[in-house]
Amino acid sequence: MSPLERLGLRALRAFDPERAHGLALSALRAGLAPSPGPVTSHRLRVSLGGLDLPNPVGLAAGFDKNAVALAPLARAGFGWLEVGAATPRAQEGNPPPRLWRLAGDRAVINRFGFNNEGVDAIAARLAAAATGVPRGLNLGANKDSADRAADFAAVLTRAGPHIDFATVNVSSPNTEKLRDLQGAEALAALLAKVMEANAALARPLPVFVKIAPDLSDADLADIARVAGDAGLSGIVATNTTLSRDGIDPRHAETPGGLSGAPLFERSTRVLAKLSTLTALPLVGVGGVSSAEEAYAKIRAGATAVQLYSAMVFQGMSLVAEIARGLDDLLVRDGFDSVAQAVGTDRDRWL
């Protein structure tokens, strides 16, 4: 991290977390962030559900909800980007306060509730921005929707021509009853409608589903089966957790989903279990803050990884640092590609 970036992070911590997040996006748009471009090598290149990635390190949904900083994010070292979540209509989400920084735990709690400007505004920005790396959209449903499956499908139909993949988000804890859609019957019906919309696109996309870390083994088995039957291209494991294990007890009652370092072990165990239940590619998310942790996700069964919360504490330079460090770890262990390393340490997490 450069002295300038360190100073910038220190300055942002003086602001309310949500205000600081908005300022960080403004700084990105102003060019005040590291811009190494996509970090790549023959070892780092990955095929993920039909996507060709220069490296497996991706931006998780939620950081750039409204796709306002696509171009600078594409230059930050990521191999792929996910923006959103987007809903058919703009919505404000839950009332503030709705974002908490837990500096001592290197964690974040949020209860945003799919606040976004709506798919029309987001699709317009996607259409106007060239990124040079694959970019996708996290699909959401409006809080007051009478038919959430139709909402997911509508967002995909509107934005589909301007993205490279889509992720069905049924795992945010901040929209009432959304996680109920992870049940086998509800999920199958939802995915059928999304895949019908996908098939109608001029260029059908890889579609992923993002799951919660708070699922039973039986739930995971159901999701793996339903995702395979639906013809999905992969599963993203995981979203935020409702657990408060391992964090400052002063935040035990803070509402919302917990992300960051305390989620790493829980999400990686879910990932490893899921990798024994499906042949679909998996994306490892939750607590990644170093090359070693990205590597651990890969060796637990992930084809690619995503991060977000760690950048709150370690800055945007972390992205390229992780990608380059991952390349070094592959060399150290004699792997010629990320694909060779996938699942090679799975048993440690089961």
C-alpha cells in the first residue's frame, strides 16, 4: 500500500461508513486509486462457467451497486467484476444506520436491503462502459414484489445484453423472506423462470446462484441438485452470515449480514462441502484478505474467488497484491494453473 493510499484510508475512517463508501467510489472515478490493469499470467488464467478470466480474483457484488465505477475497477487488478444487486425498480433499501465497520474484527455488518437506482439506470451504465474483463450483474427483487422470480427474470432481460454473466441472489439476509427462496421447490421454480429469460436473450449468459453460509448439509445437497438440474454455470459460496461468532460482543445484536475475516472459516467449510456435492464450478467468497486466503479457497474447491470487505481495511492495492501473491503460491507448489490446485486441500475443511 502506498503512503497516499494509507493516508486516504485513514481519512475515510473519519466518516460514517456509508458516507466513506460513497467517497471511495468518487475517488475511484477521479482516478485516485491504483491502476495496474488486470494482473495475469498463464498460471492465473481461469475458465469459469464459460468465462475466460485473466485471473481468478473478482469483485464481489455490493461494492459498486449502481455500476458507477466500472472502468476504474477494471484497472484495479481484478480478473472479473460483479456489480449490483439490481432490482427492477429503484428502491432506497432499509433506513440508516445500515453499515457498521468492525475494525478490531476486520469485519463489516450491513443491512442495506438492496438499495439501488434500478435496472434501467444500471443497464445504461453497463452499456456505456468498456471494462476489458468479464463483468456481471447480481440480480435482485424489489422488497414489495408480489413475484420475486419475475423480478429476477426482468432484471436479467433488461441488463442481459450488456453483461457477461448473472448471479441470482437468494441469500441476502436483509430482504424479508428472500432466503426462503433457497428451499428446493422455491429455488427450482425461481431458476426455471430465470433460465427461461436467459434462453430468450440473443446471447444467453452463464448464470450463477449465490447462497448463504448458514445452511444445513441437507440444504446444500438440495441446492447442488437444483442448480445442476436448472443448467446453471456455477454456485457462489457464500453471502454474508447472520452468525455473530468470533466478533466483538458489543455487535452481537447489530442487525444485518456479517462479512469479512470472521466469515472466512465458515464460508470455506460450506464451499468444501458443496464441492463434494456438485461438479459445477464454485466461487469462493467470504473473508478473503490475502493471497494465502484466496489460495485456501481455491484448494478447498473454488475455481475463482471474490472479495469486498477486506478492501475497506486494506485498500484497493490489495487486489493486485492478492493476484500476484496467488501466482507466487502456484509456482511454489508446482502448479501450472489455478485449475490444477482446485480442491487439492478440500479434506482439511470437511
